[in-house]
Amino acid sequence: MLENGPVREPARRPGGRTARVRRRILEAAAELIARDGVGGLRYEHVAELAEVNRTSVYRNWPDRTTLVADALATFGANVAPLHDSGDLHADLVDFLEALAAATASPQGRAMLNVVASARENPELRAVVDEVFDRRLATLRDRLQVAVERGELPAIDLSLLGAMLAGPVQLFVSRGARVFTRADAHQVTSLVLAGVRATAARGAPANGELDAEEA
């Protein structure tokens, strides 16, 4: 009890020592998940990398799943801002380039590692889904504006977002080379051209099969 009392006080002060310690622990956890995966995460390694006492990690996160979830939960909302300059192609290129950089960061790589583990863990699955939803929400919003302006045909925006962002995840997870701005231009051009060409041919835009194909 004596140990817990004085340590908890700074947590009530924004920017206090406890907040800084927690941030270091979460950053260290994300880096280690990226390197070793969820199964290889060890509290002693987190403490060593964060340069804190191991009891600080246990006190704040007695459950490892909660530590993993908290290390990733703040990753997603603003990792790849998407602006509306009036030029859809340019905006998407900027977004994909920023998304690639974020995905290649320690937190981004940790997220890729967690995806596989999350299939068997509902709590982690919920965190992964939330992060990806945050990440793609602004993309869907920008695409919706483009549809309303007539820059794009009506289409399943979730599918279109996945078509744009999917190659970024593939490049980073494979690690063969860096996803460049030139790659972002090419992905954007190919996907948008395909969407427009499909609409011009009168093909279904919502991903559903025609009755005779079902």
C-alpha cells in the first residue's frame, strides 16, 4: 500500500511523471510487438526498453492483452491525414504516402503482427477493427465527397478504400522495398481508372453479382 500511494498521485496531473512513464511503456511495447509479435512480448523487455522498473509495467497493465490493446489503441485516428484540396488524385497520393510511413513505424508493424494473433482473441480483434476503422474513416469520407461531386461513380466505398490501402499493407508486410510516392501515384491511377472504366461499362458498382451470375 505504501508503494502504490505516492506513485499514483502524478497520474492525476496531465503531463506528470506517470503520464510520461506510461507513454514510454506503450511505445516500448509497440516496438517489441513489431519485433517479436504478441507471443514474444515480455514485461521485463518492455521495462528495459522503456527504462522503467518492471513493477511499473505490472502495476499499470496486470493483463498482457490490455497492454497490447493500449499500445495500439491510439494508433489510427491521425496517422494519415487526408485533406480536400479539390484534387482527388493528389489527395489520395498524399494519403497513401503518409499511410505507408505510418504502417512502417513501430506501431504500424506491431499492428500487422497483431492482426494474425487477433483472430483467436476477441478483445484484440476489437482493437484491431477499431484502429483500421479509424484509419479508413477519413478515406471513406473523402471518397464520398468525390462521389457527390461527380468525380467518381457510386461505388462500395469500403471496397474502394481497401483497394487503395491494401497495396500499402502488402508492401510494408513483405519488406522487399519502401512504398514510394511513385507507387502511390501508380496505385491511385490504376484504382481510379479501373473504377471509372467499370462504371462506364455499366458493371455493378456495389460488388453484387447479376442474377444470372449468382
